Amino acid sequence: MKMKMRLDRFLANLGIGSRREVVSLIKKGKVTINGQKVTATDFKVDPEKDLIQVEGVYVQVKPQGFYYKFYKPKGCITSKADKDLTVMEFLPKDLPGLNRIFPVGRLDKDTEGLLIFTDDGLLAHRILHPKWKLSKTYQVLIDKEITEESLKKIEEGVNLSDGKTLPCKVFCLDKTRKFLQIEVIEGRYHLIKRMFGRLGYKVVGLKRTAIGPIELGDLKPSEIVPLSFEEIQSLKKALGLLTG
Ligand code: URA
């Protein structure tokens, strides 16, 4: 029978951060166990049974092995359960690992494109954490022509209510100056819409086309396929999860 262990030790062992970093995360109320916020660092967890989330992302130590890419269509919510239509309802009922996998990060209801599903909590955490600098690439359609000055401001970082955005890459995909590609390493709520909104542009279409080395490619809306061995390896490599 496995012993219960201290929450801070469990998270540090998993590689979420140093002991000091995970203590700070717990004290800030960023960790939930079975849906309840826990701020006591010596709280005892059963890593095999408890559902542990750090900053909204599931982490776990049990066998990890399901990795999928999915084309999220517009009109559904990125959540495991909701009153509204969720991404889960598009997944085949016989998909291996269906009851274990969860979507990594969120796309808005009206956003389409690449969403990774996995049961690998550490990989999920690293995909989302800016420390690992994994790029997320989006195609963006805005309501009016963008100026060179605005492009420069977005690249350098814009001030949002929750802080300045990190430097990113952005460029026009055609001569209309309304169809752009942007590459960011953050995963903040409504990030792209807020960045453009701050400078007076409305995002009227948003599609994620890549997450680090994983590309949407020619997947069709609502299609899900397992990541290839090469894709998993390249993703893990980019996130410091492969040694040698
Ligand atoms: N930024 C947004 O504004 N929405 C998304 O769905 C993803 C990134």
C-alpha cells in the first residue's frame, strides 16, 4: 500500500518547481485537491487517488501515455464538464484513455484549432508555463488594417490588467494587413484578444495552428489523432523531459 505524502514534497518531486517555489504556489492558493483549494503545505495527499491541479492543470504520477492532437471546432467549451457543449463530446467513445485524458490549456468558445489532450500532467504543466518558452502559434483575423507601429508594440509587449505581455513574434500573412500570425509563449486568459483589443483592434477570427513543434497540419475540425512517436519526443525534448 502506498503512503500518503506531503503536498509540497509531492509537487517538488514531480518537478513542478523547487520546494520553495511549490510552497509559494500552495500558499497563494494555486493548488486544488479534488476540486478544493488547499493552502497547507503539509497537507497529505494520496498521489494515486487524489486529483491534484496546479494553476488549473492536472498533475499526476500514475502511468502517462496518452497524447493526442485535436482540431477544436468553434462553438464548444474547452472543459471536461459543462452545461454547454464541451470538447469532450467530440471524442470517440472508444478512444483509448478517454476517461484519463484532459485538454491542455483552454481555447475560447469561438476559437478553433489545435488542442492537445493527454494524461501526462507534468507535460501539460510545462506546455502552459512561460518558463519553458513553448510557442503557441495563432492565425488572427482583425477588424481593420494594422499599422507597423501596432505590430511593433505587440512584439515588445502591451500592458494588460494582469501585467505586461512577454515579447512575441507577429507579422501579416497577406496584403490586407488584417490577417496575421502571432507566436506567444504565454497562456493567459483571452490573451490574444486582449493584446489586440488594447491597441484598438477587434479579433474576429482566431485559430491556433501550432503548439511548439506540434502542428495542426491537415487535421479537420473535430478530428482527433494520436501524436506520432516523433511528435511526442520533440515535444518532450522542447520541455526538458527527455534526457540524453
Ligand atoms: N487567446 C485568446 O484570446 N483566445 C484563445 O482562445 C486563445 C488565446
